[in-house]
Amino acid sequence: MLRATLIGLTLVFAVGTAAAQAQPASKPAAKPAAKATASKAKQKPAAKRALARAPARPSEAQRAGLSRTTDPLNLRSSAALVVNQDTEEVLFQKNPDAVLPIASITKLMTALVTVEAGLPLDEELEVTREDRTVDRVRSNLRPGLNLTRGQALHLALMSSENHAAHLLGRTYPGGMEAFVDAMNAKAQMLGMHDSRFVEPTGLSADNRSSPGDLVRLVKAAYELEAIREFSTSTALELPVGKRTVRYGNTNRLTASDDWEIGVSKTGTTMAAGHCLVMQAAIEGQRIVMVLLDSVGKYSRIADAQRIRNWLETHKLVGERKPVPATKPIDLM
């Protein structure tokens, strides 16, 4: 009897041990769940990439439908105007009467008012916290830093440094309010009747102008050597604390041997899109280009190249042949 009991217990123990040993074999069934988790983890970067590709909020010109306007060159810019600087002949135009936000093209007027005021460019100015609150973009121009008015002007034109532009307005005789008044007075003096300025950086969408007005602004800016030099400069090294910061030009065409550029200014905000104004010599002729609300970071540069190739191919700059236009622009 005792032997039978022992045999039964042995059988029970053996069965229990076999069952316990069999349990690990069921673990592989959990692997698909682990794979599913890994699959979800892989999907996260893809989701982020999809989010990054999502279109940004449309600009004002796009909301107005100007980007759907067709033109012979298939420009990506919603508005464009190309004018012979000396004869004022309109060579190309697309939505030339549109009044739009102009982003940092504003800084050309900021520079014009600063230089024409005769303020000493070698005067040292101190950056304050007020200058650093104009936007959330990181800047090396920290409160307490000293730089000359000429350096601030250089940075504002070449690198579109917002804090430098704000510094120029704040240190103008009479302060910012007087500076903005001077910007608008100069605009009226130049015949820029579609234009309005509320601050010196271009961050505000209330800084507005039209392609025709901006041609006038570029022509006026070209008359000043400091603006020609600073806006087309390719680099500037500025001591900042214990290190030296190198700034570059926001218009890469200024570094190209294929272009002879006299004045340049870029601008980009969500409301304005990507903008570019230039004065350049093409086939011996001085040409002013205005490109507003170009879609894509580099498309304004491509548009400028398309326009130049078109002018050269059709010899429009040499012989000044008439170009079909929807409406002539009076630049007088």
C-alpha cells in the first residue's frame, strides 16, 4: 500500500514537473505582441516626418488666390515686377498691384532712414533686453553687448538680424516712435503710396507694400554706398564675448560669380512667404527685381534665375523689346 502511494506521488510529481517545464514553450506566443510594439515604435518617426511635411498655414497672398495666377515663366512667386532701373521700362510683371506683407524687406527702409539721418556709423550702441524681445529666434546679440551702428546696420541688411534692426530703431533720435514716423514719411516722399510701416524689423504683417513701391525703395537704397556694400556683403565676423561669430548673407546669389548684384534683401514670415528684392546688372543693363510670396525656401532664388535666363534668351535687356503685360506700371 505504501509502495502504491509512493508510486502515485511520483507520478503526480512527474506530471507537475513536465507541466512546469512545458510552460516556457508557450512564451514565444508573446513575441508577435513584442513585434507589434516594435512596429509602433518604428511608426513614430514616420509620423513625425509626415507632420514635418504638413503644409504650413498659407500666406496672405495664397489665401487671396494670387499664387494661382499663371505666368509665362511659371514662377513660384505670387507677385513679381522686373524693371529697367534707368529707363523705368517694365520688363515683366505678375500681380504688380498686390499690397502684401513684406517681412524683412522692411529692413531696406530701416537702413535708408538710418543712413540718411547722418547718424555716426562708428557710434557704439548697447543691446538691451528690449531689443531681444522682438521675436523668439535665438540671437547672439545678447543684452549688454556693444556694437557700432555700422555693425548693426551690416547685420540687419546682410543677415536680416532682427535684434540689430530693432536696435537701430530704438536708438534713433526720438526713439522708436520717431523712427517709424520717419520710415512712413520717407515712403511717402518716394511715392510709395501703397506702403505702411509699423516697426523696423518686418516681423509684423502690418508692414506692407506693393511690387511697384518696392522698386522705388530699391532704387533709393542703391544710391547709398553703405547699403550697397552691406546688403551684398557675403560675411561678417563679430566678437561676441570670448568667441567670434561669423554671419553670412541670406541671399546666396551674392556669393555667386555669375551675378553682379548692387542691392539685395530677403524676407520671410508666415504671412509674407519668401520674398526677395535685388538690383543686378544683366547684359550691361541695371535691372530691379521684386519677388513676393515665393513658395519654398529656395524658390525665390530659382525665380530670380528664371527671370535672368528669360531676359537674356529673349535679349530683352539689350534691345529692350516690349514685353506683353496685363497692365503698365507708372513708376514716375
